[in-house]
Amino acid sequence: MTPSQPNLSQPAAAQSEKAVSRAPDWYHPIFSPEHGVYVMLSVSFLTGAAAAQQWTWATTLALICAFAGFQAEHPLTLQIKQRRSWKPRFLIWGGFYGGIAFGTAVYLSLQTPLLLWLYLGAIVALVIDAVSVFYRQQKSFANELLTFAAVCLAAPVAYVSVTGTWTLSVLGLWLLNTLFFSSSIFTVKLRKPRTASLVPGLIYHAISTGIIIGLWFIGWLAPITAIGFGVALLKLGLILIGQDWYRTTPIQNVAILETTSALIFLLIVALSLLPARLA
């Protein structure tokens, strides 16, 4: 009598069944884990609301539209990364968030057609980001700069949705937000061996400082508003002083540093834009 052969496929099948059982059901919500983008979106939007100097029902709808659009991008990105098979959960929640963003965007654009240009900019950035994800280039400097610029469109969206107008100072505010938050692209990459060089970050901050000074000189930014970018320079200085700590500290400490600097930036910019009776 020959001994029975062991069923080698059983462990693999059991592991596969266990993996499937751990997969979330389709009705479980999907939320983006990019906490830094939540901060960037919130701060940018609040600076735009401060520039508008009022908070209306349109402001609330614009905030919902901005956050829903951001949430819709996450399941889309996940589906592109796992493009060998369609994931109903990604499609359902991407469609849900996208539907909210689209509905609020259409309603606001009917009230303020000028918003259509801002929507177009966000859509173009989303398409380029999706292509970058497809080719696994989403972490490149160029794509991250474009993505941050698109998120910072929340500032002019907040302003235009309330006032119905577009001014050069709002363009300056968008550039200020974009340059401020994009500085973190270069500082965070210092923690990775392949991108640990200080040169790109120093060049970026030097060019950005020159742009901010130029925006102040031509009147697109008020002096105190422009000073808000100094928070990014201060953060860079602290990182340069404590390079060894910064390169090895847990990512939670980096998040605290980034969030704190963003809140200080918001305080300076918002106080410079709000009317005296509110500031």
C-alpha cells in the first residue's frame, strides 16, 4: 500500500480564500490616505475664502466639490494601478465621489460660468496624473508639481464661487499656495537615498523666493501675504540644520512639521486677507 501524497495545493487555496475574505466589501467607503493633501486642500481653500472675505452657501458647495473631486481621484488611481482586472469597489466609489463633484460643479458653474476655466485646469491635471500613474511616473518632480498646483486651485475656486470675479491678486494667491506647498516635495525627497541631494531643493526655494518677491513688486501679493512664503524658508532652514534627524525620523514627525508649517502659513495669509473687523 503506497502512502497517500500530500495535497500541496491546499495551503495555497486556503491562503487565497483567506486573502479574498480580507478584501473589503464593495459598500465599504474608500478614503484617500494622503493626509498631506487634505491639509493642502483645506489651507488653500481657506485662503481663497479669506480673500473673498465672506462665507456663503456657494462657499460650502465649492468645498464639497473640491473634497469630492479629490476623493474621486483615489479609487481611479487604484484602478489604473490594478488595471489587469476591474474592481467594482473602485468603480462604485469613484463614481459616487465623481458624481458629487460633477453635480456641485455644474450647479456652481451655472451661477458663475467663470469657474469652468478652473474646472478645465483641474481636469487636465487629472488626466495627466492618470497617464503618469499608468506609466508609473506619478512620483516624478514634474507630475507632483502639477498635482500640487491643481490641488491649490481650491483657493481661486473658493474666491470665484462667491465673488463671481477673477483678479490678478487671486492668481497671485494661487501661485503663493502652489509654491509654498510644493516646497515639501523637495524636502520630503531628502529622506530617500535616490533623491537625497540638497541641490534641487535649494534651487527651487531660490527661484520661488524670486517669484514671490516679483509678485509682491507688481502688486499681485500684499507684503504681509507674501511673507507667508517665509514659513517654507524657515522650515527649510530647520531641516538643513537637523539633516541627520530629518532623514531618519519617523514619517509621523515629518507630518507634524509639515502640518504645523501649513497652519502657520494659513494664519499669516488669512489674517492679511480678512477685513480688519474679522481679523
